[in-house]
Amino acid sequence: MEYSLPELDSLDRMILRELQQDNISQVELAKRIALSPPAVHARIKRLEEMGILRRYVALVDREKLGYDLMCIVGVTLQRHQAADVNLFHQAVQHMSEVMECFSVTGEYDYLLKVVARSRKDLERILLEKLTLMPGVARITTSIVLSEVKNTTEIALE
């Protein structure tokens, strides 16, 4: 299956760069890129309809909200039957501590980014939630010591 890249001109790229860096109004965005507000609005609407702009969110500092620990958890399933995989997906969707979940190749079936308030909280998450999920064979947890790079921006070159 061949995938074609969407047609983005330099103004579209400028809009995407600005929106990835800051949550600004369309009026402010129009000023920054020297385009009229209605033209900016039309371009943003088109980018939304194309699915390139999916949603608008605020990035929250987890540590200031008491989530001192971030971990990467490798999960291996016992079986890879569709029913087991679906049960795991549903369970992860309902875990507020799981920030991200990736189905991966390699040593694990899934890698999860998990936040916890403390070592005890992490123990609760691991023992009372993750290890008790149906179909989980093994988990391996790595505590993040520091974030070397953390971005939500996608390069637009």
C-alpha cells in the first residue's frame, strides 16, 4: 500500500510550526505569518479536515502535580490471540497512570509510559493493575532518571 504525503505549502508549514510551539489565537497566528485571519482560519480548517491537526491540548507539568516517577514498562503477553490483545488494549485504555502505550517489535509486545506519585504508588500500579491484567505474562519496569528530550513537535522540512 503506497501512502501519498499531503500537499502542504510553506504557509501550511508555518502554521503547523507555530501551533506546535504555542497555543495562540488565530488572530495572533495571522500576525506572525503575515496572513489575514480569515485565510488562517480556512487553512486551519483544511488541516483539521485532512486529519493533520487532530486536537488541541495543554501540556501539563506532571511533577508539579505530584507525579514524581515516570517509568517505561515492557509488557509481554502470554498469547497473541485477538481476544487477548483486545482485552489488554481495553484495560490499558482505562488506566489513568498509563500516558502512552505502543505495540512494538522486539523483546516486548508493548512499551508503556507510566506515571506514579511515589515508589509505593508505582508498586500498587504494577502489582494491583498491570500484573493482574488478563493475558499478561511478564512485565519489566525501568524508572526514568531524567528526560533528555521531550517534545511534541514534528519536523516539517
